[in-house]
Amino acid sequence: MRVVTNTRHFRKTMNNIIDYSYGFLDGVQDGKPIFMQKLGRGVIAALGQYIDVNAKSNPKALHHVYEWYRTGSPAARLFDIDFVISKDVLSLFSNFKQSRSMSADATTPFVNKAKIMEQGMTVVIKPKSGSVLAFESGGQSVFTPNPVTVTNPGGDAVQGSYERVFDEFMLKYFKQSFIRASGLYDYIKRPTVFKKNIRAGSKVGRAKGVSTGFRWIANARIGVE
């Protein structure tokens, strides 16, 4: 007895599956710029929330990066966070904004209070020509025609505190919590769409792999509620 098996169809199917697999990886690569943009937006949103929470729990250290008396409020932030992407590397940076509000004992806004207090810069306050400075010190009213030097305008706990919280998020929270809390870890670990479309890939080949990989990485959910 002689049995003859035609393996032509089998070989074509296997070749299509292999092409589908490589196409999937190519599609992921093509969709990576979209993914990185989404990752950047998700990270800066989470970082902003992280700073707000820390500011509410420790206002003495972070009051300077918010408008007066609104520490921890997202709408009162005196900082912007943005990101740049270069060769698949996500880099975050932050800039301080000028304040528009006034403290209870001021007559003009301390416009650069976030930057000055964060850097621990000494402030010299001079009275206008022909006038005197008036302020409270130790529960007493003080009036003086002389300049007043303030060595720590934000308080002892302020200098460098924003940078420390920023670094803490990136070095600890991002690695230990954000990847899982955002849902990104589970999504990347289980590319179920690859298996779901493998039958179609066995018929179509690379083109199906490319479209599947692109959609999968571009549609990744990134965000913390």
C-alpha cells in the first residue's frame, strides 16, 4: 500500500503563520510612536496627581508650587510637566509658572515664588521710595524704611522638595506601581489579539500581522484613575 500526502497546503499555511508573526512585530514597531505618545501623556498625568497628593499630605514642603492657599489643587499648579521622545526613550521635564495670587499680607503677587523657594534663593525686599515696609514678625507689627532680607522665603522644608518628589515618582513609583496600576503590565504581558487573529494570519500572512500588531500597540490603555 502506498500513501501519498500533498503537503503543499500545509507548507503554505505554516509560511503564512511565520510571516504573520514577523509582520506582527513589524506592526508593533510601526505603532510604537503612537504608544510612546500615549505613555508620555499617561505618565505626566499620573505624576501630576502624585505631586498633588504629596502636597496635600505635606503642605509645608510643597506649598510653593501652587497658588497661595490652594496647595494640592490641580487647577492651582505653578508647574508644567511635559515630555520628549528620542529613539524610543521617554524623557520628562518640568518648568515653573508665575504666580498670579497674593498672600494675605502682600500687595503684589510674588510672581516667581515657585522657582525662588524651590531653589532656596535669598530675597531682598526694598520699600518704594519715600515709604516703609510693614509686616508681621513674631506676632508684632514691624515698620521699617530699610530693606529686609529673607533667607528662606518658603520655609525650611521647601528647598528642593519639588525635585525630590519628581525624582521619587520616576525612580520608585513609576517602576513599582505605575506600570501595574495603569493596566499596561497586563496588557503587554498578554497580547491576546495575536492569538485571536492567527487563523486569519494563516491565510493572509504578513499583512494581517502588521495590521494586528499596529492596532495592538497603538490601542494600549495607559492611565491611572
